[in-house]
Amino acid sequence: MKIVTRKLSELRPMEKNVRKHNDKQIGEYVKSLNMFGQLRPMVIDETGMILAGNGLYEALLRKGAETGDCFVAEGLTEKQKKKLMLADNRVYELGKTDMETFDEIIRELEGDLDVPGWDEDLLETITSSVAEADAMIESYGLFDPEEVSVVSNREREDHTLYVGAPAANQPLQQPSATMQTPAPVSDRVEAQTPTAPVERPTAQTIICPHCGQEITLTPDMLGGA
């Protein structure tokens, strides 16, 4: 594959592009460029139209660069160019993160968590102990419902206060002449003793108020068995 250097002023995005790049993403892209340089070329056609790499193009412009590395895809029809753009945006999304390997790599960084695209607070939470995670979450304090949402996957068992109590949407039955003799008081007291709900900690997801990314807390981090 032959890589050529082109002036950014000679390049232009496709008129219709399905991928939208927000300000935060472009900012992280610039951070990556400053840290590692341009690692991938933009894909363009013979006229300088960008088929893949529009986010990189925007980041290079914001960084103040004048040129960028490009791969020229020659001989493509208009339909092939559109297919290339759609495929480039979609194929990456089909991948899945191996969280076990991800956790191992983050711990191997030994606290150096300045990684483009990731918030350090999030990575610190992932690598922290239970006590450290609790303290970090408590430090977030209280936030407006619009600023932070908590999604709980805990399962809770429903318990009625009295055995045989009718459901809320069930009418009370009238006494019947054939009603059986009530059980002894001692038996009824024992049966009516409220049962404490059993909570089984499962994974819990919260939204980091600093970076807006999801943080998944495992049962171990929540103090579960």
C-alpha cells in the first residue's frame, strides 16, 4: 500500500457521511495525534474526496496540521465509494471488548492511565480496590437527575407482610359459612412473621459524572459474594 502526503486544503469530506464526530471525540483524537502521531492514513479517491478518516481529518485541522498521510483508492465506482464508507463505519462496531484482557492491560499500565479516548477517573475506578471504589463513588456527591443516572440490575424478591394476604388488585373475599376453623394463634403469629427481603448483589452500572462514561461495578466491588 502506497502512502502519499497531501495538503489538507486539497482534501474534502464526502457530501453525505453517516458518521458524526462530536467535539469530545475530536479532542481525544487530537490528544492521540499529539501522543503518537498519525498512525493510520486517510483513504481518499483520485480527486481528494475522503472515503474513510473524516474524524482524523477534522482532528488534523484542529491540531493546526497542514498535511496528512493518505492512501489513494483508485478506480472505484461511485457505488463502491459509498459502500467503502459504510463498511468502514460499521465493521469496527461489530467487535466486542474482552473485558478480562482489558482489565489486565489497564493494571499492567501501573497507574499511568493517560490514555486518549479514556477518562482517567473511569480507569482508576476499574483498577481500584473495593474500599477505594466506594470512596471514589462517595466523592461524587449528589447530582441532578439530569446529570447522573443510575441503572440497577439487582433482583429483589417480593414478600407479603402476611401469609395469604390478597394482592393489591384482588378483592377481599367475604367470610363464608363453610370457612374452616382458624389455626391456633401461635401458628398464625409464626406464619405472619415478616420475612426480611433477600438482596443478592449483581453487577451495577453508574454514569461517571466527570466524563459521562459508564462504570460497571462487579458483585465483588459491591461487597457481594
